[in-house]
Amino acid sequence: MLFLKNILNVKNILFLFCFIALSCLKDETKNECNYTEKICSAIDELNYNKKKWVDSNITSYSMYFRISCFCVFFDPFSVSILENTIDNVSGNEEWGHEMVLTINDLFIEIEKRIYEDPFSFQIEYNTQYGYPESSFFDMVEMIADEEIGYYITSFNPL
């Protein structure tokens, strides 16, 4: 009987030790953010919506993609994406198509601009799929005409 009682005490001590050790471990699922609250919050929102986009598993789609900046005001580009690669672009032929982005590339561009700590910015995400429907960045308060915006309309999964 004494032997059984000692075994139960050892089990209780081991259980208590494991419980304390596990509760002291740092939660590795949370990412620490070493930026301002504004940046951290925007990155959290971007990551939430990026996950929604990735989880939707849409790799082929069509959309109108518009860029606004001081240099040129583009009409929307009509864009077809097949397997996450730009397949066809029409519109604004006189300006070229180098600035057209896939949604995956747009997430990268937006993240880069957020980390540059713009003076002001506004990003709106599609509630169903999570892709950025509109994003606008004013990078420096005292500089005129360096603002840039990206807009997606008429999104259609293929």
C-alpha cells in the first residue's frame, strides 16, 4: 500500500512539474511586432486577409486593376491571371503594363509600403476573399504628389 501511495505522489509531482513547465513557455504562435501600433495593426489586418485569400485557393481570375499616382492617372487595366501568373493585360497600352500586379504581388507591395511607415494610408479588403480592393498611401506629409493607390474592381474567379 505504501508503495502504491509513493507511486501516486511521484505521478502527482511529475504532473505538477510538467504543468508548471508548460505554462511558463512563451506562446510561440504570437508574432511580436517591433513597430508602431499603427503599423502592427495594419500588418495584422493584412495577414488576416492574406490568409483568407490564400485559403480561398483562387489561382486564376480576372479583374480590373487601376493605379493612381501623380505621374499618370491610368484607366483600369483589364487583367487575366492564370495559375498566379499574369496571362493577359489590355488597356493603357501607351503606358505599358509593367506596373500591373497579381493579387499575391499586391499583398507584397502593400506590406512593403506599410513597413515604410507612411504618413497616412487606407486599405480596404474584400470581405469574402480577403484581397485588397483599394489601398492608398501618402508616404510623406510634406511632399506633394508622391501618393499612390491601387484598386481592384470587377474581380471574377475563373
